Amino acid sequence: MLVAALLAARTCAARDENVSQDEAVEIATNAASFTPCEESGCVVVRAVQQGIPPELVWIVGLAESLDPDGNPVRFENYIVNAVTGDVKRSR
């Protein structure tokens, strides 16, 4: 029983976030070499667990513009740590 409680507490703790989705987008936008366009699809955000032990990160994709089919013409992807706010560009 104690093991189950500790496992549940650890799992919940791994999902705590200090950086919201909107803050992650702002952090990534500030790190980008361009300003993303305003159209729907220019900013894509996903929350994922990464690493061992798992840490919550935001994956933020930014597009400078979209082609007529709605595909990004120029884009950059960033990983924003949801606890610390540290950002790195994903290549």
C-alpha cells in the first residue's frame, strides 16, 4: 500500500508545472529568430514527459509563415522545461 502511495505521489509530482502553456509559447517566441505569424497553425504546443525520471516539457513549434496549403514555410521547434522555464532549440 505504501509503495502504491509513493508511486502515485511521484507520478503527480512529475506533472507539476510552474510554466504554463502560454508562458512556454512566450519563452519560445522570445528565443526564435523570427516572429511567428498570427494564422491558425503558426504556433503548435504539446506537453510531453521526457527523460528518466520523466519531466514535463512543452514542445513549441513556431512558423514564420504558411504556404497556400497551410504548411509551415519556415519553422523552429523549442523544448521548454515546464518546471524551470529553460529553453533549447530542437533540431
